Amino acid sequence: MKLATIALNTSSTAVLVVDDQMAPVRHLPGREGATDLLPLIRDPLTPQEVEQLYRLLCPQPNIHWLPPIIHPPKNMLCVGKNYREHVQEGARAEGMPAHLPSHPIWFSKAHTALVGCGDPIHAPGCLGEALDYEGELAVVMGCSARYLTPETALACVFGYTILNDVTARNLQQQRKQWLVGKSADSFAPCGPVVVTADQIPDYRQLRIRTWVNQELRQDELANQMLFDLPTLLTDITQSMTLEPGDIIATGTPAGVGWGMDPPCYLREGDTVSIEIEPIGILSNKVVLSANI
């Protein structure tokens, strides 16, 4: 299934998405609390409810996409330096030798940075001086998980979506850590939909492509990750419990603006579009302004 969250009147609703039609989950008896996907992860739709939703499918005019999960249980968990060529381009940008990590590099990104497909990326003041994109495959957890193994890890995945790990490179380098430069409001566009894991038999064959306006900047298969998904989930659950609805961004391929010579950062009016089929296209426009 493809599931998403959209604005509905003064609130929001989870929706089933089929081609260009949608069915609001909150229209089902007993599902009035499904303002986003989190209730559906904790209490999955029954086959009977899915059948009812198919009967409710219709075009939804003036769609305002919201993040699939509006209030995830914790900050998003993200992986740095998880593609070989991205490690190399980052090292060139820093004027340092390239060293592949021996273990996954974890950092978090504030959940308040989440915005939906079509929402603007706001970057006031110094946040817009070296603004960059990072197209990433993101995983949505489907159950509580601790001490996973590579054999059991993928069974805990609810589905897959897209995340743009927007980064203020100047702050990232100045502060020598990544939280501040990556967690500003609107720095985590996500969506437009979550495709359930049963519809993606091999995540490794998903192709991540990122355009800035009409220029293709990133193009890589997920099978090029240095640390694959079972390894990542096994690693992080040795130290913390993952919860249903947690979002994990798995790292970005080469082709970010920071890694170009000279660097090519985002400018006012640029549109960043990240495509991963069958998830779709996550597209957001940049707004550089003194005030939001």
C-alpha cells in the first residue's frame, strides 16, 4: 500500500493513495484519530478496512501534503557517510584524506524540522549562506525493536519513504557537529508517501535521484550503501530501543552541492526534487528570507 498524510479542513488525515486517487482513513468508523500514519503503524488497517477505503477512493482537490508522520516518537535518526563516493567528495571539500568509516556514523535531526512535499524550505539569515540538499531513502519502523540481528531486522520495517536531509554547511563545519546545521525548521522535507514494506521486496534496488531545478545531481542505487539496512538496524538497537513510527534516514549518495568544484549551494527559488520509485517524487522550493 501507499499511505500518506494530507491536510483536511483545519486538521489532517491519513490517506490510502492509489494512482491519483485517495481515501481518507478518518472516514472509517473507529479511525477518527488517524490524523497521520502513526495510529496505522501501531494498529494496522484490517483487510476489511482496506476494502472499505478502496470504495472511498476519489480525487482530492488542492492537496496539501504533510509529513507522513507529523509527530514521530523521537528525533529522526540519520546516518552520515554511508556511500563511498559521498565520503570522497566530502573529504575533497574539506581538503582532507578520505577515510571510510569502520562503523555507522549516527546523528539525529529534530523532528520539528519535518515538512511535507510542496512545503517551502525556509533558510533565513546565516542558514542560507551554504544551503545544501541530501536525497535519502528513509525507513519507517513498524514495531518496538531492541537487540535486532541482521536476520530479524527487516521484519521490523513498516515501510519506506523519502527524506531530504537539508544542511547548512557553514554551521555544520563551524560547530564541528551536525545537529544545529541540519535541524532548522523545514530542514527535513519528507514524503510524499510511505510505501509499505511488502510492496518493496528488495530495497537495495531502489534508485535515488535528486534534481536541483532541471539538473540531475544525484543518481545511485541503495545497494551501494557502505552499511546496509540490516546492519544499521542491528547496530542502533544494541544501544537504544526503536519505536513504531521512528524515522531512519540511511545516508545520501554523492552529488551534493558541497562536493562540487566550486561548491554549488541552493539559491532563492531553487526546487529540489528527489525521486525514488515506487515512492514517488519529493519536491520542495527554497525560500531565503530574513524572516519566516
